[in-house]
Amino acid sequence: MGDGGLNKNWGPNQEVGIVPSFSTIAGGGLDTPITRRIAFRMSGGFEYAYFSLGGPHIRNPYRPSGLPTNFCRISSGVVWQF
């Protein structure tokens, strides 16, 4: 859990996303041994973040319609254990 923020110009008229958002990530993974020192790892997670647009030209922050709040990540790789 934590605080997320945006540091690029995005949205209509390249407005800066300055309004922070509460962000949550939950996930897990699994290591499958291949040899004594090498394993294969699969992991994934779910993230929730609610960002809004704000900036010097915007008095009240607003949230554009269609902007996603739920994200998913999946990763895999080789693990070297020492």
C-alpha cells in the first residue's frame, strides 16, 4: 500500500497529473526448482490506483472518463540461487 503519483504531462492539453492517489498492490509468485541452484519463477499481482488530473490551469482536480483504476501484472524469469 502507498501513495502513487504521476510525473509526466498527460491528458487533454498535456496537463500534469499532480493529484496523488492511494495505491494498493497484492500479488504472489511460485518458484519451481530446475536444478540445485536454478529455478523458474512465475509471479503476478493486482494493482488499484485512482489518479486525477490537476495543474496550474485546473482549479478542481477531475477524473477523465474511461481512465482505468485496476491493473494486472504478470512476470516470469530464471532465478539463480546462491
